[in-house]
Amino acid sequence: MKRLIIFFFSLISSATFTINAYGQECELLTYSKKNYNLKFDKFKSTFANLLLEYNELDSICVERSLQFLRRNNLSRDQIIELYNLVIDNTRAKTSRHDSILTRLYTSLAYYHKIQNNFTEAFTNFDLAKKYSNKVFDEGDEEFRKIYYNVGETYARKGDNDFAINYIDTALYLYGYDTIVAKKSRFYEELSTCYSKKGDGFLSDSYYDLYKIISDTFKKSNLIIPAIEFANNKFFLEEYPEGLQAVLPHEKILYNPKTKNDLKKDFSNLLYKLHFSNKDFDSAKKFLDIYGSISSTTANKVSFLINQSRILAKKDYDLAINKLKQAIELARKNDIEEDLNTAYINSISYSRKNQNLGLGYELYEKWKEDCHERDIRNSHSFRNIKNIGIITKFIVEFVGDKSDNNKLLEEAYDYIKYYVEESDSLINTYTDHEALIHSIEDRRKLISRGIELCYLLHTRTNDSRYNEEALGLMEKSKSLILLFNAAKNINKDEYSDIEYAEKLKDSIIMGRQILKDEMLPLSQRLEESLVVCRQLRQLRQLYKSSSIPDYVSDNTDVITDRSRNFISYHGSLADDHLFYRIHNFDDELKFDTFHLDHKEINQIYDLYSAEKTEKRIQVDISTLSTKLLPESVPTEFLVIPDNILAYIPFDVLDYKGKYLIHHSQISYSFSLSHLKELLKSQKKHSHFIGFAPSYNSSGVNSTRTVTYFDSIRSGQELKSLKNNIEEVLGVESNFSDTRLFLREEATKQNFVEQAEEAGILHIAGHATSDYKGIDNYLYFSSSPDYVLDLNEVYGLKISAQMVTLSACETSLGKNLSGEGILSFARGFAYAGAQSVVSTLWSVDDGTTSHIMASFYSYLSEGYEKDAALRQAKLDYIAEARGPGDNEPYYWAGVIVTGDTRALVTPSYKKYYYLLGVGALIFFGFYWMQQKKSVA
């Protein structure tokens, strides 16, 4: 009983203390509630006087008053003034509590953050950390809050890498093995950051984590996750998918109960998605809603910029006037990113409006207001695209003016800086589709850089621009192929790549569990922790040196002049313009040429000619004079680009003859890729040959296929008369062989055996198309007889050489920045050192003849390109019938990659000759012995 009475009185004392401690709370809070509508200066004066009477025990009262004012009509600028007032008052107290200052500085920094005053925000966050270090442990709530808010500030600023690091630290401080409601915010922000970086895999993965935590703790209604999802899809440029997620919720914009902040964000998102989807009428409708709600200066600037985009569809002058208003507002209020955007767009519209003088004035102001403030925001591809706009304007502005080289050099400096930044960004990608998309964007920047190099080279005659251009050409070619070459050649060193791929597969399965509402919630939440940890492991792997870079330094390739080569680059600004750099006898030269429509069509005719024509009747004399320098060496490497990858250079005219009569030619996807291949010392020569049968009663005999050229669609896979004899003839050059002929040449056998081959030979049917959809290798009849190009990419080939003696195996979809997605490239990706492939629907009989001769020369120790050239020359010389020596029959076969001689060719024929020689020797010896005895 006594204990109960003591407990009762202690409660009364505690309550009395609480009332005393916050006794003045009523006065300050009551004053705030009654007078917040007063003129701010008058309100602030009384508020400041009341603060003077407060001590540390009253701090909660002060913070509650500020919280009330934040929720009411005071502007953010006024709230910032009051926070500064409270902080000054708190710091003046003799008994100062650092925990209070931590909270105050964090809140003040937050308001600077949402005003986009990033410098002030970071300054106040630093002060908050300074005071928090004195009173809090690293795992305390205030400490975690600071890290999250700093990360969110970097995200608003556009520096996604710093944002990710800080938010992930906050996540770590909360514990990767805990499930708390606040984690939904972390996952949400990480998802958005990765969408801005263009990494769809990580963005979608963190979104799934955000969604399950949000749903579990009922943190939001259905519209919030939909908005987050659609916003991510906007940054990933997947606009239809984003619209599909949010359009069902459009009605909330017309609901009077919906908060203005939600309406504002939602209407702005719908504007962006519709505009990007080219539905400009719908975009204007939602932009008008956004404009009617927007009240802050930052929102008004954003509205003006977006308004200009709509106006620019009809009137550039009106659009530029809106942007000038946006520039003035953004400059006065220090709204950095929008200031940059407004300048970039106004320069672009001035160029399109042919008002280059105004564009130049704006460009100079942009340099003064934005460039010197370092608003480059180099970690965003959006701004990397912007620099393309700037450099395009400079090129047009300079034109033929001879006194503006400095301006061109300035533009080229921008290009170099952003190419380097894009390199570092690309090297972090975990998402293959996002990687391809970013490589295509990066190629646009590189193409502009090559154009600037050429202009500077022709104006200054400075040879360094030749090397600069070659370096850019190398950076623009086959990054994914180069990455995989490093992985295939250094398998032990890069073993973590396979672990990373397994992690990704596990994450994908985990995400499926998160979405499966039939499973218990506890199981799904437990899986969310597993996925979270795996995502962290995956990111750490991609940051480590155990994963090779997609983009690496290629200086040594550029400075190595030991090889004769011609490298081409197709301009993205002009489909018919090509840049050419050739290195002959250690002399680097840089020039350009144009192909007209007739010449472009001639290139298409090279591989689209009907097989029944039995020849290619194309006049290539004009093509030859453009593609080739005036003089070429007897041996050189060709690094083609774009449509030039469809040309067999052997058939070009050189001094009145086919080039094959003068030069030995090989091909490569890039100098860097070839250099990587030459590191390998593959030694096994186990020959595996495949020759499917197409004349059985099975499915192949009636299979209708679509060839690369639509004219030839609908053909059937006809019987090949010579493919089995071809493989048998080739096999005779090797001692260690295994053949799969007729019905044994199945897809299953190929997949099982291909990875063991040292030399892999396929003589059969193949088809290709422009879109990369119908790229198939056909095998003998079985339940699954078609090998898709995508399946080839999944193989692990360790062969010195893969020979694809089938139609069109060098053709496929042309992916800007990566190359022709053909079977030749697919097998190179899978690990083949070199690939022998075809450029059109080749003739079965003559190809078999050339292949037999090719392998015979290989067995004698010839290098691959030399062996193939000699086999073709032999065929030309031996052709008997009228027209049999036309290029159709012999020029379609090319060799790409490492052309070194086979390491351990078979010496069957030499063993035979040696045996015959031994018999003769011993016969002669026996006869001599017999004579001596006699």
C-alpha cells in the first residue's frame, strides 16, 4: 500500500514538473496560433522577445511552436528566418544543449534543401553533425536523420552518387537486418537515384523493397507508390509504362480534398510523361494545373521552363521570352539546376530559330552564371546530353569563321570532360539494357567530339587532333564486347563476374517473392532483408577491381603504330558523312567522305542480291575511291562502322583490279578489342564440326524462314549438297577431331560440345534481319532445332577460331555505339578468338571449295587472313565457267579478330609424308645393305 501511495504522488509530481517545465509553452504557442497572420516583421519581433525568457527546459515548447508555424501560412523563407532566430537565441544561453542545436540545424538545413539552397543546406547539416558528434552515438535517430537528409539534398542537387552513399550509410545505421517503417523512405530515394543514373535493375529492385515496407506499415495510399514508380520510369525514359501506372489515378487532381503538394507533384509528373510521349495537348492540360497550384519561386521557374517547351512547338520567340523570365527568377533565387536548364534550352531554341547572335549572348551568360558555379552535374546523362546542345550550337555559330578556333577548343574541352564522366558512370551499371541505352547516348557525344577534332585539325593542321579523334573512335566501339573479352581471357582474375550474375538472378527471384501476395507477409518481409543485403553486395562488387571496366584507358592502343589500319566512324548528325583515320607506315591521317543515296543503295545491293543471280552486279568503282586512301599497303586491318560493316573490302577497286589482288585484309571490332584478344594464348586445337541435314522428312524440310532482305522472305531451308563433304574435307587437316553429321548435328549436341572446341566449324543454314529478331542458326530436325543469337551470347566459347559457313552470319541489327549484332559478334562475345563469317547468302558449292583450301593453308602455318586470301585467289584463278569468278562466289567470307596462325594445327599430311619418307629411307638403306652383303 505504501509503495502504491509513493507511486501515486510521484506521478503527480512528474505531471506538475511537466506543467512547470512547459509552463510558458501555452503563451508562445497561443501567441503563434493567434497571430501568425500578422505582418511578419511585427510577428517576428514579439516572437523574439518571448524567446528571451525561455531556458533549456522550454526547448520542446519552442520546437512545437515552430512545428505549428511550419504547418500554416508562413512561407519557407519566413520559417528559415525564425529558425535562425531560435538558433541564435539558443547559442546565446549559458547552459547550451547540443542535442537541441542538432535538431534545430537539421530542421533549418531541411528548409534550405527544399528551397534548393544547397550551399546553405550543406553548411547547416555540417553544423548539425558537429553538435551531434558531442551528444549522440552513431546509431541514434538524430545521427541517422542527418545522413539521410544530406543524401536527399545531394539527390535534389542531382549528384546521385553522393546521394546513394549517404542514404546507404543511413540504411546501414538503421541495420540491414531490421524492418522499420522509415526504411521505405531510404528505399524510395535509392530507387529514384538509380533511375536518374539510368540503372533500371537497381532502380526496380529498390522500388520493390520500398513498396513492401510501405504497404506493411501503411505509409502511403495507392497513389504514392504509383507516382514513385512512374517518376522512375520517366528518368529511365520508359514513358508508356510510367503513364500506365498513374493514369488510373488522374481523378485525384480534381478532388478538393487532395492536398496541393500532391496535386502539384502529380500534375507535373503527368505533364512530363505526356510531353515525352509526344502528346503535347495532354501535356499542356496538366502543365496548366501545375501552374495554377505552384506558389514557390522554384515551382514558378519550373513552370516557365516547361511552358517554353510547349510554346517551342509553334513559336521559338515566345519560348525564349519565357526562358528569359525563368533565368532571371532562377538567378535571383540561386536555383542552380533550373538556371542551367533554362540557359541550355534558350541556346537550343536560338539555334533552331537561326538567331545565332542571341544564342552566343546566352552562351556567354551561361558560362558566367552556370559553368563557373560548377553546375555541370557530371553524374547525370541528362546534362551530358545538354553539353551536346552547347557544342552543336558552337559548331554552327563558328561556321567558316577562321578566327574562332578558341571557341571550338572550348567546346572540345567540354566534350572530353563529359566523355570521361560518362565513362565513370557506365562502369557502374548493373543493368544490361540501361548500359546499351547509355552507350547509344554516349556515342552521340563522341560523334560530336570527332567532328570538333576534324574541324580543329583542318583549321590548325595540329596532328594531335588525329590522335584525339582516334581515341574517341575507339571509345565509341564495342564496349560490351571489349568487357567480355577481358572477362573471357582473364577468367580467374574476374571470377567475381559470375558471382555478380548469380547475385542478380537471386535478387530477381527474391523480388518475385516480395510481390507474391499469396505468401505470408512474414516470409516476404524476411526476403526483403535478403534482397537488401544482396543489392549491397552487388553494388560493392561493381565498385571493386574484380569487375573489369567497360571503358578503360586506351592510350597505349592509340600510340601503338606497329599495325597498318583504317578506322571509320559514321556521323550521327549526317547519315551520309563518314570520318576516316588510317595509319600506314606509322603515319596517322584524318579525313572525311560523303556517300550519296546511290552509293548507300549499292552497299545494300552487295548483300541483298538474289542468290539465283549467281553474281553481284554492282558498280563499286565510285565507292572504292571514297572508301580507300589514294595509296594502301599490302597488308592492313579494317575497323568498319555502321553500314560499312556490310562491305567486303576485297572487292573494292584498286588500280583497276580487285583489292584482294594487292592487299591482305582482316577485320576487327576495334583496336582495343583486338589488343585484348592478342593477350590470350589458347593452345588446344580440338576440331569439332557440324553439318546438319535439311532434306529429311522432319520439320526442317518445310521450315519457312525470313532472310535479312525482305525480298527473299518466305524461302524454305533447302538441302545443302556440299556441307557434309565440306566438314569431312576440313577435318582431314586435324588429328584431334569430332564430327556431328546429318541427324547428329542437333542443337543440343552443339550447345554441349561447342565449349570444348579449339576450332569450331558449322556448315549449315542461318538467317538474319535488321531488327535482330530472326537471327537463327538451323540444326538437324529435333524438338528444338533453332539456335537464337541471344543463346549464343550465353555460351562460353574457348575456341581459337569459329567458322560460320552459313548465310549472312556477319549481318544483324546495327546498334549505335556497339556495332552489328550478328552471329560473328555473338561468338566473339562468347569468347572466340576469331570468327570466320559471311556477308550474304553464299553459294554452297564454292564456299565449300574455298573452305577446303582455307584450312589447307592454315595447316601449313599461314595466318588466318593470309590463308583466306590465298584460298580466294586460288578460287579466282581456277574458276572455269563464265562469271564463276564474280565476287558473289568468293568475297562474302571474311575473318574478324585474332588472325594469328592456329597454335597447334594438325600435321596429318606431314605425318603421312614423313611415313612415306621413312619407308623410302629404310628401303634405300635395305637395298644398300643388301648390295654390301653381296
